[in-house]
Amino acid sequence: MTEQTPISTEEVSAERGASLVEYALLLALIAVVCIAAVTALGGTTAVPYSEVASTLG
């Protein structure tokens, strides 16, 4: 039977930091995709949004 060593707080902290970086990168990727989609569809959706704004306004 192999003996398992307890996980040190440094290892847990390093894993937590790595997870935080992964979530930050994922959030950045989602933001880039959203900005690209709004930029690509901006010209197409500008007219309908303007019509709605003028109707409400």
C-alpha cells in the first residue's frame, strides 16, 4: 500500500490561482467573441434598432 502525503496549502493555493487564470482567459475569450459578433452584426441591426428607438422616442 502506498502512503499518500497530505496536500500542502501552497499546492492548493497554486491550483486555485491556476483556476482563476483559466476563468479569466475564458471570460476574455467570451468578451472577444461578443465584441466580434456585435461588430459583424452592427450594420445589419442598426436600422431596426433605429426604427424601434424612433417609434418609442
